[in-house]
Amino acid sequence: MLPLALASPLGFLLPGVFALGTGLPLGLLLLLFARLGRGQALKGMRHLGSALLRGAGGVFVVLGILDTVLYWNL
């Protein structure tokens, strides 16, 4: 991060953007716990996580097929 910040003209903004990008998910998680309660929030995250895993699996299958087709010139 530091070499990139020093090389860029607006590099002094990069550490702040990095801090916001890493802290924002934690803040949203804490807000979710405060709003819904711990049990309800964890249940919702479990359902969301399951959907995201299935979606990511589908993307990887499609990319694997595409890679195979392009590699073997099918």
C-alpha cells in the first residue's frame, strides 16, 4: 500500500480508503446485530452465505467450462 501511495499523486487518500473498505463490513455487521439481535442476524447470514456459496460455485463451473472450451478450441 505504501509504495502505491507514494507513487500516486493522490496517494495520501489511499490509506483512508483502505481503512474505510476494511472497517465498513465490520460496522455493517455490528449494525445488523444491533438491529436484529444476534440469533436472527446469524440466521440471516447463514441463508445469505448459502446462496453466495451456490452462486460462486455456479460461476466457477461456468468459468471452468469456458476455460476448457477455449483451451481445447472446441
